[in-house]
Amino acid sequence: MAFLDISHLEKSFGTNRVVKDFSLGIDKGEFISLLGPSGCGKTTVLRMVAGFEDPSLGAIRIGGVDMVGKRPNQRNIGMVFQAYALFPNLTVAENVGFGLKIKGVARAEREARVAEMLALIGLPDLGGRYPFQLSGGQQQRVALARALAPKPQVLLLDEPLSALDAKVRVSLRNEIRAIQRELGITTIFVTHDQEEALSISDRIVVMNGGIADQVGTPFEIYNRPTTRFVANFVGQLNIFRADVEVASEGRLRLGETSFFLDGPVSGSSVDLAARPEAISLGRSAGADVVLPAVIREVHFLGSVIRLTAEAGGSRVALDTFNRPDMPPPALGAAVELSLSSRDLIRLG
């Protein structure tokens, strides 16, 4: 049985069903991201796990114990919010030790634990400062330490990086993941940022309209999306419409190239998608789909050159690595694009 077991969870506000039959099993020590656009229900799921919202239906079990009906302070859960939520009148050390003080932990033990947490987040000498004397990234580190200080069995993170600038976000998300691994704490991380979810998660739950559209590893979510929503929401996609030549054999035609998909197809055409990195400039070994194209945009990004080409009336984005001995093609240049049919994603 999963350590954190969410079973057939539902939440309605009046006639609005925000979460619909949501089920998820999370192993002890696993890092799970709930990823999706605003209003998809991800934060509502988190708040039900935390005890801030009561589910309309369903069960939440941690270590086999039913949490539904228990107050937040009865669940042994740590939570970090988007807006830090530090007490402005307390020092950093007092903020970190606040939960321990409420629990009645002895002063000496509390001070030792606070020192341990401040060392863990890399702020060992800032215990005497107040929140207003810290940067945004430092404040969020303190909020993380405060959540971890009482040794919770589950850590919940509700878009904790969204208020920070890009460079700090990348640094802090890596620190959060390193701390989570070191402590081995079961964690749910809510975000709308796909790069965050892909970079630090053991598994990702892509949510859409209150349901879990797909659950999988970052590799699976990115490379093998199972729904059109996941395919479009996670990463950039090029969409192609291929003509069906022999439906029973799964033989298709794209441009002047015929190729096969696994299994039969139906209808006169099929929508396929490919990631920009799956498309090569020129003919490449192993490619069985070749498209004549014209270069329309060239963006030099340092190590990567992002090209936009027009192929058969469609705009196609592709990324190539910068090579000093090979300048990018000129605007208006006639080129060939190639890819393997194995890299095409069928959109249902």
C-alpha cells in the first residue's frame, strides 16, 4: 500500500466540481508534482491533503491512517506557501521554532533543532534577523525550515517559487530537491511551471479540469503523452496532419514520404506531433520522414539555435546545437527537415 493514498477524491463548491474522482498513491520518500494551469484543481487537492478543505467524497490515508475529518495540526504535515507567510514580528530563529514551541518542545531541544534547520537551508548565521531583512529567496528558505522543523511525515509545497525571480527560482528548486532527498520526506509540489515539474520530480500528475489527465515520470510525460491536453501543455509541439494511405496497415503519408505507425488507423487523416528536438535540419541517419521546407526565423540563443521553418503550409520549430564551424541557415533558404516516425506522437 502507498504511504500517502488518495482515493476517489472529489471537491465541489456549490454546483462547481473542482476535483473529480482523483486517485493517487505516493510512496514514502517520493517527490510528486501536481502540474496544470490555473483552476485545474491542483491546489484544492493539496489543501484537502493538508486539512484546509474537507473533501466532498473520497479518502486520504497517510501510513494507513484516515486523515479525513482530522484538523491540520493533527496530520503531522508541513506546508510551504507561495507568499512565505512568515511572522514579521518574530526573528528567523523564532519563526523556524514556532511549530516546536506550540508542540511544547523544551527550549534546549528547540534551539538545537532550529540551529540544525538553519544549517540545512544554508542560513546558519541569520537566526537573529527579521523577515523584512531577508531577500525573497531567503524568506522562502526560512518558510521551508519552519515547515520541516517539527519533522512532518509529509511536506506540501504550494507554488513556493512563483514569487521569486527566474535565477533564484532555479537555484532554490534545486536546493528544495536536495533537502527533500537528504531527509527522505514524502513531498507534493504544486506548480504551473512545466520546467520546474520536469526537472525535480520523481513523478508528475498533469491535471486538467479537476482530473488527473496523466501520471508518469518526467520522461514519460514529455516523450509519451497519452492525451492531447498533456501533449500540448507540456513542452512545445509541432503538429502535422498526415494522410491515411492504407488504414488497416497504419500506413500514412506526410509530404512526399510514406511511413507506418504501430497498428491500424481510421479516417482519412491523422494528427501527429513532434518535439522541436526530434526534428533535424537536413537528412539524418535513421530518419524515415523528410519534409522540404523554407527557413522563416533564426534565433541565436548561445548553445542552441532555434529555427522556424515553413513546411507544407505549416510552421515547424526545431532546435539545433550551435557549432562554430557551421553557421545557421539564412532566412528564406530552402532546406530539408527529417525525423523518425518513431518520434511522432499520435494525438487522439
